[in-house]
Amino acid sequence: MKRIRNLFFLFTVFMSVFTCVANAQNRAEAIRANYTKFEYKIPMRDGVKLFTAVYTPTDISKTYPFLLLRTPYSVGPYGANLYKGELGPSEQFEKDGYIFVYQDVRGRYMSEGQFDNMRPHITNKNSEKDVDESADTYDTIEWLLNHVENHNGKVGLWGISYPGFYSSAGMIDSHPALKAVSPQAPIADWFWDDFHRHGALALSMTFNFFSTFGKKREEPTTISAEGYEFSTPDGYQFFLDLGPLSNINEHHFKQEIEFWNQIVEHPNYDEFWQSRNILPHLNNVKAAVMTVGGWFDTEDLYGPLKTYHSVEEKNPGIANVLVMGPWHHGGWLRGEGKSLGDADFGFKTALYFQEHVILKFFNHFLKEEQGNFDFPEAFVFETGANRWRRFDAWPPATAERKKFYFHDHGVLSLDEIQDINTAFDEYISDPNKPAPYTKEINTRWTINYMAEDQRFAARRPDVLVYQTEVLTDDLTLAGPLQAHLHVSTTGTDSDWIVKLIDVYPGETPDGAIDKNHGAQQMLVRAEPFRGRFRESYEHPRPFIPNEVTLVAYELQDVFHTFKRGHRIMIQIQSTWFPFIDRNPQTYTPNIYKAKDEDFITVMNRVYRSNEWPSWIEVGVLE
């Protein structure tokens, strides 16, 4: 019987793979049959030419809107006779008919010019030499309107992650023909997105990305740089053996990765990082905007939430929509969106988004025949309850801010602390034995950790645990999550990681042992904070050993329902490795140049008295 089951499983897997291959082949053939590809080198205002691939419908009986994506990741395959296997955000876009445009941004792959990571926006452009991504987008749209036939005069712009940043930049001082923009998981500010979290370095992510992406391009090319070859599958051990961050250049990058060198020289939030923050510049946006993000996006959760709010604040009167689903990075277009790690969302949320959200957005604003646009201000997925919700604002106006206090015996409660005596919980933080951020053995960052069972961490002596009593009613948390911690350390620097966790009951409602989720501690939100930045990200300060200090910061938004019978848990720790680099716990002016002897073991305390309370604050939705 077991052999039959195994054979059936293998047959199922085979048929699934076969079906996927067949569908991909049919889709590629449909694109060739219905689209003609052209390649252009579009001149910008300073004379630099950007390589652009354009796919136009072969049916010229009607006109079509443009759908533009600008990317640093290649528009390949290169050659007029070589076609992409998919166009646009989903297959339905191909069937509906668009003029699909893909462009290598300045300095990448086949485009001319010099590449600049998160190229700073120029507010006042005084000459043709003042170029940025907004100008390059404007010039590209103008050229397309004048040189590509059979269009209806309307342009849409979209992209995920880094292309999401180019979408955000491209809608600043919008070209009159730009009618709809969808920044998806857009990078906004690299001191919080992707490679940092409140100034703490996202080590494994940064190392993996720039070891490939950061390699210098000598001249236009169609060839991608080779990825880094790890000598082990165990990323935790690899990065632990790496030692101080200064060893990255000495043993691996060899001074050849320019942006890594820039990171090393700019450990604080100085002009280098501030100039690469796109949020203050999202002005004069005339197009409709739909910003998309995922609640479980390990790379860019800050970006979509802050982009939406910045557009809303600076551009009153335009259609501005926020869509947040239960997805990992780009998961709304890369998979079905039914589950992630230890979380199950009940249905194929990504397919719903593709068919009923993003297609409807672009069709409405770029194709006049598509009728009314009836989307709310915020269309967000409520995890835990597993349903889509519609709100007139985000966060919901009806959410009441409440504080969950840390009490003795690991209790988390809405009751304020009455104890006037000094009370605290403490743990030893050893940077040479850092707490792992995941159970997975992987050299890259894992997409599953954002919804991973945290029992492996709760059992460590260097992790504090606070939890509520069993909930007698459903409790929905909505909006920004704020940490307010009174802490001390025996060292002069330390990190503070706060995790919000949904604790499942051990039994099913009928009293049986829950074999699927019993006693699971599902991660809902987590965020590290580099303690030196507690007063200023520009001007860090060391801790005074053993002095009680306030560390307060935002963990990003949540929208999660803790079901009746569950508990709300908070975990606090000081290492989260190798997702976040090790803080040596000895203050050094530049943490990237810390030495072996700077790494020390410290005793950290979290206080919970009337004088020095610690709490988590979040909106509660009735």
C-alpha cells in the first residue's frame, strides 16, 4: 500500500510538472503568434541611449495602451527574434492586448550610461545633464508616443522590487500620457528596505545580492554576472565563520563591489542614504496609483506602506489605492498565494489578485471601455481570518490604539503595570552564539521565515517570552505596531528584536490533538532595531552600561486576527542571525570596521515596572 501511495505521489508530481511545462510552451507560442517584437535604443535628454524591447499586438484593427517596465535586471532575451515567455503582470494582459515595453535602465545590461544604485532624484533640473529616473521615464514615454504605432495615447507603468522603485520614480512629475502606475514591493529607502532594518544590516541578503548585482559592468552586455559560490549549504555557519564584517572585503569581495564599499563608509543615516530616499519626492503625481505589497515580504514591507502614505499626503485628489496580501516578495505574481511556510490562507489569493485586482486597475485607467473603478482606498488581506477587507483609509479609522504591557511571569496584558519596584527580565546575549532567524539550512534568505513556527526560538535562554491568556474572543490587530522598551545592557551597544506571534491551541475545538498546528507559534511580524540609533539615525550614541534607556521604534503594520482559543505572544532577543549581522556589543563609530576583540558577551535587561514600563502598541479593530 505504501508503495502504491509513493507511486501515486510521483505520478502526481510528474503530471503537475508536465502540465506547467505544457502551459508555458503554449503561452510562449501564443505570444509569438499574437505579438511582434522590436528593439530600440531610445535617446534620453543627455544623449545616453537606453535599450528597449517593445512587443506590439499583430492585430492592428484597434489601438492599445503601453505597459512599461523599467528594470536593472535585464529585458532579455536579446534579439528581435527571441521572445519573452510571458508579458505583463499575468497571462490575461496578453489576451486583452497591450503594447508591452521593457527597458534596461541607465548603465545596466544593454543600455548606455553609468548605473547608480537608487539614483537620487533631482528636484530642480536646470540643464539636460540633470538626469534621474523620473526624467528617463518621461523621455522614454515621449519617444514611444512619437515612434511606436497603433497606441491609444495612454501609458501604464509597473514593476516589482527594484523595478517598483523605478515605477515610483517614474510617476514623479508625471508625463501627461502616464495614466496608471503600480509600484509593487517598491524600494523606498535602503536604510529600512532590503539591506537594512532600522540601521541594522541584513547580512545574508546584502551579501548574496551585491556579490552578483554589484559587479562592475565595463560596457553594455547581454550577459548576467555569475552568482557567489558558497562552499557550504549552511549559511548560519558560513556567516559565523566570516567573523567581523571587515572580512567581507578581505576574503570575498576584494574591494571590487563598489556599493559594498559605500555601505562600509556610510554606517549612519547620512546624506548618502537620505539622498536615495524616494519618499520625500513623490510629488506632482497625476496618474492613478495602486501600490502593492505583501504582509510576509522579507525584503520590502516598508516600501509599499510608506509609498502609499507619501503619495496620499502629497497628491490629494488622485486615485490612490493600497493593496496588501498574504504574500512573500512578489508572491502575488509568483505562485498561487495559498500558503507560506507554516501559514495557510485558505484559497489562492495571488490568482484572485491577478484576475480581479491588477487587471481591473490597468484596464480601467488605460482602456476606456472598462467601466467604473470601484476599489476602496485600501484593499487588504486579513491574515488569521483569511479574508479580503475593504477600508476607506489605512490604517482603518475605527482601529483603537491599545498597549499590551509586559508583566512578571511572562504575562502580556492590557492591564497597566502597578508595581513601583524595579522589575526586569534579563538574558545573556552572546554574539558568538547568535539566535538563528530560521530553522532552515540555507545560504540565502528564506521566504518562509516570516510565517515560521517560533518554538525553536522560544526555547532558547537568550529569548524573552511574554504571552496573553487564552483569548475568549477573536482579536484583530490593524495598523502600525510600535515597540516601547525600557532596557539596559552591560555593554555599550546592542540590538533589540521584537516579534509578534500567534500561538495556536494544542487541541482542535472538539478536544482532539491538533496534529497540523497544535501549539504552533506562527510569526506575524518581527523587526530588529540597532540600539545605537535610539535617539538619532544620523548621530548614533553608545549605551551607558547598566543605565536604563528607552528604545522605541516601529515594526511596520499588521492586519491579523488572533482567533478565539489562541494567544498573543511577544518574543524579545538581541541576535537574529544571519538575517541581521552580529552587533559586537562594544560601541564602535563604524560597525563595519569592528574587530574580533570588539565582540563581547553582555547581560541585557527589559524592564517592566511602573517607572520603566515596556509595552507593544497597536490598533485594535472591533
